[in-house]
Amino acid sequence: MRTLFLTAIASASLMTSAACKQTKTEGEQTQVDKANEDLAAARTKYIAAAKERLAMIDAKIDELGKRADAASSEAAEKLRARRDQLATKLDAMGKQAASGWASFKQDVERGVDSIEKDIDNALK
């Protein structure tokens, strides 16, 4: 009888412990799911903002390309090629792992900033 009682108590303790671990795991999974949703939302928002910047770059490149001199036309062609490379990177952004998100985003920002600066210099 004593063995049966001790077995019952041990079983109850193990079941309670397993239930607590399961709840903790579910809570942690909820946090991971929330973080993934936040990252997806941040990516979507960033991609939309970056595409707006690329549209402004396109307009400036078109303005530069309309100039009559050969240097402006050549500069517009080179800038458009760099812009297209950035657009390709931006399209790949949705596949970027969370661990590399910040550096990837920073790389795209530097590229866009560089093109904008070069366009502004060429338009002077």
C-alpha cells in the first residue's frame, strides 16, 4: 500500500512538471511567433519605404537622362545600373534571415544614399 501511495505521488509530480514545461514551451513559442510577425511587418514596411525612394531615384535619373550632353546620358546609364542592383537586393530582402536583417538593411540604405548623392551631384 505504501509503495502504491509513493508511486501515485511520484506520477502526479511528474505529470505536473511535464504540464509546466509544456506551458513554458508554448509561451516561448508564442514569443517566437510574435517576433517573427514583427520582423515580417518591419520588412514589409521597410520594403515599401525603400521602393518609394527608388521611385524618386528613377525620376531623378530620368531628369538626368533628358539632358542633351553625353556625360549626363552616360551618368544616367551607370546610375540606373546601380539602382537596378539595389532593386534586386531589395527583392531578395524577404528571404533574408532575421540574424542578418540589420546588416542587410544597412547595406541597402548605404547603397540608396550613395546613389542619391551621386545623382544630386550629377544634376548640379
